[in-house]
Amino acid sequence: MTLEEIQAVVASFGQAAARAREAGFDAVEVHGAHGYLVMQFLSALSNLRQDEYGGSAGNRARFAIEVL
């Protein structure tokens, strides 16, 4: 994914949460396991990026933190 695509996905998570709030929900769950996108960023095995979203554990967690 390009950095622009990552930013768009993060924004989409936020827009989905806003729609859930508007619909009256109290919370949303971000699924970060079982090979889904959040886990792919967190995993040192699948995340081979060389930018600010890869490498150290802190960098690999960046996507999840931005989504939250």
C-alpha cells in the first residue's frame, strides 16, 4: 500500500465509526487478528515495509494506533 492508500484506509475506519455513532451504537470493534489488515501491519512476518509503518514494533503498530 502507498502512504496515500494507508491514509485513506485510516480515514475510512474513522468514517465508519462516525456512522456507527450516528446510528446509535455505543462502541465499535477493530478486529486486529486472524490475518486481517491490522494484523498484517503488526506482524513482523507479513510486514516487510521499509518506511514508518515497518521495522520496529512501534512502527508496525503505527497503523493500528492511527486507526484507533
